Amino acid sequence: MFKTNLRAAIVALAVLCAPSVASAETVILVFDLDRAIALSKAGKSMAKQLETQASKVRKDAEKGAKELQDKAAKLREQQKLMAPEALKSKVEELQLQDLELRQDVNERTQAIQAGGQRAAQQVIKVAEQQLSDISKERKADIVLRRQAVFFAGPTTDVTNELVKRLDKKLKSVNVTPIAAKKAKK
């Protein structure tokens, strides 16, 4: 009788001490940060500003290229009337203007990209905080980027929830081009 009671007590103790199946279940969440940013109001605002700024640079570049083409056409018309040294000087001047135009377009494009990266970092910072809040609320054990997962069910993907929270916290973000510092000579 004592052995039976001892066995029963050991089995009961083992059952009480063993973790339950429900509490041992791992909670995994998946998110797609790029998609969340692209779908958010701040991300759309950022994309619109970047496109507007890039479009202005393209238009200015086209205008500058057209002016250079017009100057080159005039020079071709006048080349027979000019001395070889004067012609060479004018050609070099046009080449220098072309180089300056290309450099200006390149610098402005890089400044826009740098401004876009800074704005994206602001959105990412807010997204990371919101993602942290979501993971705490859902008591997640693991949070993974969507790109690292082969398959995830709709209940584990929190991208849409992240977009909603981003929209509440950040309606827009300002994209200001950041010019590279000139190298000292």
C-alpha cells in the first residue's frame, strides 16, 4: 500500500511539474518591413517626394543637355569661319560644360538618395518600435523577417497590423536632399 501511494505521489508530482503542452507552444511572428513601409502613409509620402525630386533633376538635366546640343549645333555651323585654336577652345568649353552638368546631376541624385535613406530610417525606427509592441502584446518568442521564412500562415504575418500602427504614429515623413560635403583641396 505504501509503494502504491508512493508511486501515485511520484506520478502526480511529475504531472504537476511537467510543462503543459499549451504553454510549451512557441509563438512565432513574421513581418515584411519593405512591404509595410511601402503600404504605409509615411512610405507613400516618402516615395512621392522622392519621385518629384528625381523628376525635377531629370527635367533640369534634359534642359541643360538641350542647351548644350544647341550650342554644339551653332558651333558646327560656325566652324568653317573660325580659326582652329578658337574652335578647339570652344569645343573644350562645351566639353567642360557637359562634364559640369553630369557632375551636378550626379551630386543632386546622390543628395536625393541620401535624403531618402534618412527619411526611411525615421520610418524604420517607428516600425521597429511598433513591431516590438506587437511582439510583446502577442507574447511572441520569435519574430522573423518574411524573406527568411518559406511559408507563414496568415495569423503569424503581422505586416498589415504593422502598417496600421505605422499610419497611426507617422502620417508622413519629410525627404530633404542631403548634399555631400565637398572635399577640401
